[in-house]
Amino acid sequence: MKYLYSVFLIFIIVTSANATDNTDVVFVKNNCTPGLFPLRKSPFSIMLYCEGSLGNYLGVVLSGNWSEFGSQHWKIGDRYWYQPDWGDDVTSYYYHIESSSLYVATSGFYGKAGVYRLFLKNKSFEKVSFKEEPIDSSEGIYIIKSVSNSKLSVSYLGSVTSFSKDVNLK
């Protein structure tokens, strides 16, 4: 069953990447490139770990000058942030410059399936909820497909149900 999901996931990612001109959504594939990727107009970067068939993992780094941004949440010696809820088995992510929020979509194979909004400045997050979301979406796959008109287009593929929804960017 997981193989079937992987095939669908690759199809959706490739289709989504080709269906939109938006280059701000980052689609993480099984053959992704690991490394540190700066977020535009931000003191933050994404640290991406690519583990092939074991999924892709993400952390946030305060890579800019701490003296220009330091806060009670980010300490000069504590510049890395990771939580398993949003950092495990990442499928895609999008950085919303206006709110300094990072939206992360995950799969339920090796993580907790969902779409998460990360408030980077204060190191907190929330799970974005959907009316159609199944009670147990642990095996499903969420994907951020595109962004337009201040809306995030998200798809969910599960063993029993699937849906696509737009999320208002805050």
C-alpha cells in the first residue's frame, strides 16, 4: 500500500510542479538535494535532510545576524529549530514573506501527516485543519500544490479519501 502512495505522491508532485508558474513552493522529491537553503527576505534558512525511501526531513536555522533579530525565542547559541510534527517526512513547503510564516506539508509514512504553519519569529506552530480531514490521516499525504491570490492550494491523498482545499494565508 505504501508503494502505491509513493507512486501517487510522485505523480502529484510532478503534475503540481508543472501545473503552476509559482516557484515559491518547494516540492521535496525522493532525490532531493540536501543542504541549507535561505528563505527570501528573511534571516532564516531551511536545513533539508534527504533520506531517500525513508523520507525527507526539515529544520529551521536562524542563519542571519543574531544581533539584528535576537529575541527571547532565538538565542545566540540556539539557532536551530526542529519538531517531529512538522519536520518529519516533508513533501513540500512555502515561505510567506509578509507573515514570516513557513507552511510545511508532510506525509504519514514516517511522520505525522498534515499541513503546519510555523511562526518563525517565536518558534511556535499550529496544524492547519480541514473539514474534510479524516479522523485518522496518519497514512495520508499532504502536498502544497501552489500559491495564488493569498491562498495556499493543498491536496490530501489517503487510503479512503482525498481532497483539495485552499488555505487563506495569514
